[in-house]
Amino acid sequence: MNDPRDVPSRVAMEDIESALARIPSVTAARVVTGPGGRITEVHVLARRDRAPKQLVRDVQSVVLASFGLELDYRTVSVVQLDDPLVEGDFAHHPRVALVRLASDVRGHSTEITVQVSAAGQEHVGTVSGPASSGMRLVARAVVQAVAGLIGDSALDVDFAEVLPAGEYRVAVAVLRLATSKGDQVVSGSAVVRKDGNDAMARASLSALNRLFTAP
């Protein structure tokens, strides 16, 4: 009589692991087999937003429905990890201030260097690209300068433009922080006083500091 944990030869471990990784809150899965291809252990890494017992039941259901295999709940191990940084997790970070901004135009290419300070330490970001990229290069240089302050989270520039506002011109920056809980979007603005590049750097830092000071 076949053991319900025996894996048919047509089923690859990678297929089972891939199916388990699609379960909500699961970030990785590994299936361990013993003699005869029998499943002896199932290890699951997951976030903390769901109960371990529910995750175990989901693992059993997916394996049964997708592959016709019955798993004993005792073979399933769930390890829950802390989530990466999201908006609000920066609350104890110092504010970031602009120290210096330099623009080097060479033909059709522009190089932007931004120097910022946070808690007495200075950070530099340098980005180059087509001159037509304009304000986005400034915002990207700011993002690069603060990359070391946000860990493994992915911060990118969604929007960076100088817009008319009555008799003034205002730089507007929208930054997007990609996390496992979804994207966090913040915006910042600054009135153009010196030039557009300076205003865009200050607008980008205004958006960034919303992350660092969120309650």
C-alpha cells in the first residue's frame, strides 16, 4: 500500500515548493524527502501577518489539491520573520538635510551629485544620464545618497517635475518604497528659489523625511 506522503515520480520538488511559495504571506518553502521519495519535512518561511496554524492548514490544502498528497501537520515547520522596513519603521531615524548639489553637463549628458547629512554623517549620491531626464536625475541622486539609511528596502522615484503654481514654480517629488506589505508612496514639494535642481533636491528630501518621521 502506498504511503500518502510518497511523491509520484512525475512530481518535482520544485513544483511543490513553487506552489507553496504562492500561499499568501509565505516567502519561501523547502520540501525534504526521504527513502522512496517520501516527504519527511516541509519548511516554510512566512511573514507575521497570519497565524502559523492557518499557514500549516494552507500548506496541507495546497499539496492535497494540487498534487494529491496528504501531509501530516507534524511534518510542516513554519518560521515567521520580521517584515522589512516600511513607512513608520523609520521613526527613529534622523532627518536628512541637503549639504551640497553639483551639476555637470557634458554635451547631451548630465551628472548630478548630491551630498546630504544625517545625524552628523554625510552621504553622497551621484547619478548620470541624458540631459532630457532633467529633474528625475536630481531625485534619483538623492535616493542613491540615502540608500544606506533604508536597509534592503527598495526606494525609487515615481515622479519628479517642476510645476507652475500661480506666480511661483514648485518642485514636486513622489517616492515609492517597495515592501512585502505593498508599496508605500510619499510626496514632497519645495518652492523654486535658487534653481530647479536645488528645489527638486529639497522636495525629494521632504518626501524622504516623511518616511523618517512618520508616527
